[in-house]
Amino acid sequence: MLLLIFTDHGPDLRDGKRVTMASGRNLTEGSILRSIVYLGIPTIATGFLQSAFNVIDMLFVGRLGPTALAAVSISGVVIALLITVAIAVSIGTLALVSRYWGAKHYRSAARVVGQSFYLSIFLSVLFGFGGWYLARPLLSLLGARNEVLELAVVYFRIISSGAWTIFIFVSFSAGLRGAGDAHTPFRVMALGVTLNIVLDPILIFGWLGAPALGVAGSAVATVFSRLISMGLIILLVVIKRSPLDLRGVLKTVQWKVMRRIFRIGFFSSLEMLVRSASMLALLRIVSPFGTAALAAYGIGARLRAMLLMPGIGLGYASGVLVGQNLGAASPKRARRTAWSSLMIYELMLIPMIGLLLLFPDEVIGFFNRDPEVLAVGKEFIVYIALSFIFMAVTIILGRSLNGAGDTAGPMWITAVCLIFVCIPLAYLGSYRWGWGVGGVWLAILIATILQGLLIAFRFYRDGWMDLKITAFPEEEMKEKGVADETVTVD
């Protein structure tokens, strides 16, 4: 029935009347601050909820013992690759939809989401079959052995079989955010996380008469929760409770459009892989300095991830607004939006930076009171606090560039700063120049400062304002009155 509704012809929504009623806001006009807050708060909350899926699994699975916990943990390393590819779909969809939406070419925006849906299906099939047949060799390569390997294989196969729920949800939620609706994905994700919290103990431990599935139960609960979230977000779009009208957009498969979506988002995925690889490399450099250094590194990494979460949400909101304003031929407003988002995030960070600088012992002690961990950790905390000013620049302006369709530039800057600056400096400083683990902390600070400055310089140059991105050049040239839907910025 859903497919029948999808393939029905929908109205051309260029007049924007129904869209205005559904979305309730014009994000290319009026107060910039109000637009940032309107998109930023639910986007930040959605990011926290997305990370909650894994945390919930770990909490409940941890009660099964260290073997089960190790199995889920090592599976998470491979599952992170799946999420990284899903990010490519998300960024590509968001950049194109927001650009078309700002230009008031609502039908083209909907058509992008339709092709994003097909791209999600295609990638899901690859991951589903690949995950099922390659689970054992991949997990063995990561070091899983004996019972840990067997449990990890079961968990990973179930998750990869349900990869389609992740990809489809990501494509629809990115489309909605690009159209200025960040509240619907947040509400749906909140329902999914709540359902996962309820189902996890039932299926893992066999509550309420259900079979005790152990680690497999955790995977089933996650996939089912994501399935419900995916179904609900599709339903909300279909029954016109959102700005997008997707009727008729699934009638054809357009491989060129799918490639365009993936190409735009590909560099963002590659950037995430670079970040993950550099974190692992730094972990390898830190590990010879002992357990205390490793513990301090882990605490610092978690603190940094926690403080970056609001920035990532604001960055995505800024990216949507930048894309919409470029589509509306308002490049100056797009630029002001990005700088305003950065200012908001910097102001949010000031009290946290002050807390880290003034009370490093108390912050580390909240996680671990071991004297050695405290001694090593408080030094790392100070370096992290000093780096946040520049890290905020990277997050906000980098995501803003992504929203404009510039994903390659931030990726190359990240690769240069992390792979060719941070890792060599960390190794030389800690081993060759005799600075010990402090050399690693200093290398992270230097690389972060350099990355922030380069991102700011790229954004300041304004070249991103002239980027021309389009999804349907051939059709737009053929159809009368649609040729102007090729989005350009004068």
C-alpha cells in the first residue's frame, strides 16, 4: 500500500503553499538566530539519541558477562563502517535537498529523496549479504576468538541483515532536515530509543515469558526498534505530516542521481574514516606508556566526544541553512548563518572550557581516582580545553561547507592535519624528543589549531558560494519551466 501511495502522481509544489503550512517556517528569511535554534536543538537531541542505541546495548549486554560485552564491542568496530557509509547518503541528500528547498523547487527536492531511498536499498543489499558472509573473517581479523567470535558473528549478522532500516531512516531524516524539518526525525528517533530500552531486557534476559536470546536478543531489539522508526518516518511523510511530498518520486530509478548523491557525501564518509583511523593510531602510540596513560586517553576522548555533540548538531543545522540560503540566492545570509552558529557554539563552550581549566583533577576524578590516571589525565584535559576554540571552528564551518556541497575540501584538510601532522608529531614528540605522553597531547593540540585555521581560511575565501550542484540536469533542460531548477549561485 505504501508503494501505491509513493508511485501516485503528486502535485507540483512550486507554489509552496502546502509546504509553508506543513513546515510553518521560512528559514531563508527572518531571524537567523531563530532559524539556528529551530533546527539546532532537535538536531543536537537526535545526535544524542542515535548514540544511545549502542550505549543501551552495552549496558544490558554487560550484565551477561565480559565475553558477551567483548562480542558486542568488537562488532561495533565493523558496524561503525556501516554508519560511515550511511553518513555519505545523509550528507549528499541533505546538501541537494536544502539547495533545492531554498530555491523553492520543492518537487526536485522530493525527487532527490526518492533516489536517496533507492540508493539506500542498493547499499543495504550490499551490506546485508556482505555482512552475513564476511562476518566471521572480518571479526577474526579484528582479533575475536573462540566464544567471543561466535557471539560476535551472530550479533553482527543480525545487525547487518537489518542495515536497510538504518540506511532508509537516514535518507528520509536527511531529506526532512534539508527541508527544514528537524523535529520529525527527533521525535521518531526518541520513540525508537524508548522501544529499544523496553525490548532489550525482554529479549536478552527472557522477561515476560519471551525466550532469553542473550547477545542475539540485543541485536534483534535494535533492528526491530530501527524498523519501527523507519516505518513511522515513512508513514509521516506519506500522510503529509511533513514538508516533503514524495508521491510519484519512486516511479523511476536514476543511477546518475544516486551517484551524484553518493559523490557529494563520499568525502564526508572518508573524513570520518580518517578521524577513526587517526584515533586508533594515537591509541597505539599511547599504549606503551602504560595503563594510566591509556585510561587518561580514553577519558579525554569521551569528554571531547560529549562536548562535540552539541557542535555537531549545530553544524548540521548550519549546513542546512547554508544550503537553503544558497538555493535562495542569498549567499551573504548563508555566510552570516555559519558565523552566527559558530559564535553560539563558542559561547556554549566557554563555561565548559573554564571548568576543564580550573578543575581538571575533579573532572578526571569523576571517572577514575587512581593517582597515576589523575596525574596524566589532568594534563591531557588542559590541552583538550585549549583546543576546543579551534575544534569548534572545524565542526561548525566544516559542516557549513558540507551543506554548500563542499565536502572534499574539509576532508583533505582533516587528512593532512591528522595523518601528516598529528600522528608524526605525536610519535616524534613522545619517543624521539623525549616528551613522553605529553608529546601526544601537544601534537593533538597543534593539529587541532592548524585544522581550525585552515577550515576558517577555506570558508573565508567564499569559493563555496559559487559551487553549482544539481541532481537532474538532463530532465531540467528538457522540461519547460524546469530548466531553471539547476541550482546556481550568482
